[in-house]
Amino acid sequence: MTNYLDIALIIISIALIASVIFQNKGVGLGGLTGADSSQVFSARRGLEKTIFLITIGLAVVFVLITLAAVAFG
């Protein structure tokens, strides 16, 4: 059982990394330090909102599978 959970964790972690990378549009290294204060808040719409919701879903599934792996492992 733990082998299946480990494989699921690998697949979900890769998908989670990809979904986070897809969200970072036009963000340079200055955004990491907070130096770019000229950004204006805008509501997520369309594909951006879908990717955001997918990222949240993947994060929740990742945590649940991790807890299951710890419980059964």
C-alpha cells in the first residue's frame, strides 16, 4: 500500500510544482524580495482562476496523501 501512496505523492508533487509555475506570469526575481511594489491587485478570472483552484486542490490532496502515507507507513 505504501508503494502506491509514494507513487501518488510523486505524481501529485510534480503536478503541484507545475501548477505553481504556471501561476507565475511575468514575475522576476525582484518579486521574491518584495522590491516590486508597483503591482496592482486584480481579480482572478478565466484560466488564471482555474489554475489557482487546481493548485489549491492539489495541495489539499497532497497533504491528505502524505498523512495517509505516515499513518500506514
